[in-house]
Amino acid sequence: RYRPYAEGFRKGRVNRADFRRLNALGWPLALQMGMETAAFSLSSVMVGWIGTTALAAHQVMLTICQLGFMVYYGIGAAAAVRVSLLVGQRDVRRAAACAYAAMHMVLLLAVAVCVPLFLVRHDIGLLFTSDAEVCGMVAVTMIPFMLYQAGDGMQIIFSNGLRGLSNVRPLVPVAFTSYFVVSLPLSYFFGIVEGMGLVGIWMAFPFGLTASGVLYLLFFRRTVRRMSA
């Protein structure tokens, strides 16, 4: 039953048109994800300037936040597949509805994640360390973490929605603006200049992630309108 796939693989040939198309789609995605990762990595450098205790609490929070991020990203990847399928069927209206439905699911999951984490915020650090100071920092940093869940979900869903629409060019300027113009300078201002420490650095994340989510949403809606016209 796998013979047709093997035959298709043998018949496939590298050609200039497909090479250009794949690179045109792939490089903006790589740059977008690279800038997002770089922003969090550079924020870790700033946390290192504060001290080892803050860095330990920061690492705990990064581990916790991956729980929500990976679930959101799984839904976003599924939304990209569904949007792409429906666009291929020339049903742009249903493709847009699919992306909005995915956003509703992410918001529901954000509430499901944030409520229990808020209730156990003073104890969750004990899963990683017995240091009372680190656990106290984790409990306080949980507040900005919860504030950016909606924005994080929005930027994941609608960036993947743009991928499904094959409109990836806006990803690069939006990511640069959100993470390098908004998030990182605010992290430095709140955390270092204003002396808010780890909480100040994390307080910048809601601004950057929400900015990217709103911009991706605007580009997604504009693309849907253009394709529906």
C-alpha cells in the first residue's frame, strides 16, 4: 500500500520553481521563530545580571510556561493545517472560522491553565527547589505569566493562520517589532532601570506577545478579506 508513495518519491525532482517557493515560505518562518527564541534568550541574559536566585526562578518559570506554550502551539499547528486545507478547497470563509475557533480553544485552555497555577503559585516552585527565596520569586512572577497567556495564544494561532494562508511575509516585521522594539527594551527598562528585577523583565512579555498577537490578527483579517474579494 506504500508503493504509490515510493513511486512518487522516485519521480520527484528538484526544480527551481519549487526551490524558490519553499524558500519563500520557509525563511520568514525561520526568522520569526528565531527572533521569538532570541528575545527570551536575551531576557535570560538580563536576568543573569540580577543574580543567581533570580536566574533560578526564571528557569523554573520558563519550564512552567512551556506547558501552556506547547499545548497552544499544537492547536496552532492543527489550525494551520485546517486553514491550508480549506483554502485549497477555495473555502476562505470556513478557513477563517477555523482559525477563530482555534483561538477560542486557546482562550479556554489559558483559563484552565492559569486558574490552578494561580491557586498553587506559592507551592509550585517546591517541585523544582526547596529554596524559599526562589519559590517566592516564582509565586510573584506567576502574575505577568498569567497576563500574557491570551496574547501568547493569539500570536500562535494567527501566525499559524497566516502560514495556512501562505502569507508569511508579515511574520518577520511583526516579530522584529514585537520582540526587539517592544519586549526587550521594556524588559531592560522595567527590570534593570526601574529595579523591578525578575518581575519587571517578565512584565514586558505581555506587551510584546500581545502586540504580536494583535498585529498577526490584523494581517490575518486583511488577507482573508483580500482572498474573499
